[in-house]
Amino acid sequence: MELSEQELLRRTKLEELGKLGIDAYPAALYPVTHKATEIKNSFSLETAEQYKDICLAGRIMSVRDMGKAAFVVLQDATGKIQIYIRRDDICPQEDKSLYDLVFKKLIDIGDIVGVKGYGFITKTGETSVHATEFVLLSKSLKPLPIVKEKEGETFDAVTDPEFRYRQRYADLIINPEVREVFKSRTKIIQIIRNFYNDLGMLEVDTPILQPIPGGAAARPFTTHHNALDMPLYLRIANELYLKRLIVGGFDGVYEFAKDFRNEGMDRTHNPEFTVMEMYAAYKDYFWMMDQTEQLLEKIAFELHATTEVQVGSHTINFKAPFKRITMYDSIKEHTGIDISEMDESELRNTCLQLGIHADATMGKGKMIDELFGEKCEASYIQPTYIIDYPEEMSPLTKKHRTKKGLVERFELIVNGKELANAYSELNDPIDQRKRFEDQVALMERGDDEAMFIDHDFLRALEYGMPPTSGIGIGIDRLTMYMTNQHSIQDVLFFPQMRMEAKHASGNE
């Protein structure tokens, strides 16, 4: 492992600390009593008595040496606060050389320290902590990228995405505002959880390793179970297991699931992603549209105190109700072509005339999906339900109650991208078997995203599943919208990336 000059210097300092009998990584509990933001927000001359004996811990972000004293900026999980350290307080004995040696020569920016002391306000009006005890809790062996601050502006901040996503731990230290995105993500999940709990839904867990990659049209990741000597797949969706639970007698279930699809990556797609799926017995897709509007309106308002959310250059209004338009009407509106009565050959010719890829492996459903994606989807900025999909696009969806050839499905499009997908669920086992067989035929034509036949799921349906509606909401994309982030990598702590060249080659 090749070390930089700074890294070598810090290791030398670590050795010097050891020679002085100072443990750079002490194991004892450190009795933190206060956080930086709490002190800054609550300390005043009137409350000073409450802050005469405080203890906090955090990372050194800057040091301003003044000879026999220093001002240190300490950053903890809540924010930053100034610490005033005076040599006579830290080393009250006659010999002050230990202070000069340790604090001035062996302590670095990035080190994690503990401080005991009392609150006060400096002559410039800044709430600070006067240290009476200073202890090293963890020596930093790798220097942080330096961030300089002047009059509220930040210079040399870490903005390189390659660095930020690969070394998220350093990104969170240097750019603490990034933490707010992930706090909002957690809050979004909690709002959803509370919303469905209030409806009487049960949160559940279903398998990630599955014998059949069912519930969606996608290319799976494959693996092999040695003990069972059988192939397994990382789930592409949890739908079929959740519907088994509806068969089993639960009226409503939901799950926050990690799903995996072995497909392309871009600013809105990651191969590992989080989805919330919910299934409610005795409901249909009309009910689900109403509930979804209420949920998203609630999330927006609880995060922003308004239903209007800034997403890039657009102001998205999540106030219910949302616009609704059928799939065929949307395509006709944006292309001027009515495809509702076209057969597969006519549809393929139409796609080719419009410059849309449509090869022999693609059935009607996939071609319609491509057509809508290319010509329509990006136009829907405000929340819009695209409803009543062609049957070929939706092998798990109940046939429309009044419109032949269509199914009761909607996708919610926001800012030009799908945010949610929902159905009135197909519960006819005979029809479901036929739909699965149609998918196998597509697979034989070369469609590597077509569904497998799940015989156990068909067996479950044969016991009887009540009328049910289900939905999947992409948590990552929802977080992007609610926190105004441009890329999915900005709402994932650790997004997938190519292996670093030095590690890929076997070098450290």
C-alpha cells in the first residue's frame, strides 16, 4: 500500500503518541452530554448555569492557533461549534511542554476528540465551549480534503461525484448538508409506514433469494445455492410473495424491499434499489389511486409544509387529485396515431416509422412500452396517472371490467419518469396460467425480460385470492423528487460503481 507524505506523517505522529503513553484509540465509554447544535441554539446568559459542566465529542474540522490558546471547530452529528482551548486549563501543572507537543504537533484536522468544559459567548458574539479537558478518542490517519470557509461561502468543497459516491464516509464529513438528504429519506419511509399502519396494513418480510424471478419483467441476477444444488435469483420484485399472503388471509400487507435488476445504470437507475409494495384485499385500482394521492400529498406537506416541491427547474404540485389519461389516448395525443386496433405487425411498422426500435423478439406489450417511453413519458411533469394498459403489457393484472383488450393498471408519472406502478390484481388462476404461458413464448423468441411460470404462485391462486389491488413505489426516485436531487446516486449511501483500477488489478 503506497502512502502519501501526509499519511506517513500521521503514522509517525501515532507512534509518538504511543511513546508518550497516549492511547490514540481508547476503548472506554466517553460520557457525551450535549450536542453542538443544542448548545448553539439554547445557550444564553440566562441559561448559562445549565451549561457549566458539559461534555461533547466530535471531529476537528479546523484549528486557529494563538500561541498559548487555540480556537478549534468541532463537528458532531448535529453540526459545528467552536471550542476555546487554553494551555493553562489543559495543562495546569508547571510543565506546559506536553500541551505544545501533543496539541500543536501531534493532533490533526480530522482527529476525533472529546471535550469537557462550559459554555460561553465570545467577544464577537459566537456561542462556544471553553475546554477544561481535552482527550483524543480516535486518530485520523488519512487527511480530509480541506474545506475553507469565508463569510458564509465554502471553498474547495468536495464536489467530484467519483470521490463523493465512492468515499461516502468522507463526503458526509466534508459536506455535512448531504446528511439532510438521508434524514429526509428516513422520514419519507416513516411517513409511508405510519400511513399504511393507520390503514390497518401489516409490514412483512419476503425472500430476497428466490427460485423464480417473478413479479416484473426484468433481467435478474443469478447465483447458485451449494447445499441445495440449485440456481437462485436475487428478487426483481416481491409481488408474488405478498399476494401469497393475501391468499393466506391477510387483508393488507406491505414491505420495504431491496430489489435487484441486472440492467443498465443511469442517473435514475441503480441495479440495487428500494421499493415499497403494498397489497390490499377487496380493493381496486381506483381506490389505490385515491390512496396514493393522499400519501404523496402527505409526504410533501410533512417535509416542506406545502404540496409544492422544487424538482430541478420544475415546481411539482402533489396536491390531489392527479390528472388521469389512458395509455392509448396518451400515445394518440403525442403522436397523432391511434394504435388501439393495431395487430403486432402494424404496431411494429408504426414503431419503425417513428424511429423506435422494434425487433422480432418484441411482442406488442414491449413495443407499446417503447412507444410510450420514447414519445410520451417525458411530457408528464406534474403527477399524472397513465391508466388502462393493453393486456400484453401487464401479465399480472386483472382484465378491464368494461374495455376489451385492456387491464386495470396505472403508472404514476412525475417529472417525466415512473414513480409508482399499480394494478387491480389478476386473481383468476386459469387466466394467470395463460398469461404466464404467453410470457414463456416471448422468452423463446429471445425476450430476456419475459417472466417465468411460477407454479407455486398458480397453486396459491387456485386456493382463491380475493379481489386485490397492489402498488409499488420507488423509494429512491421518490426521495430524489422530495429532496431535489438530480441523480439516484445522491440518495443512496453507497451506489454501485466500477471497482477502482488499483483494486481491480489486485494492487492496494
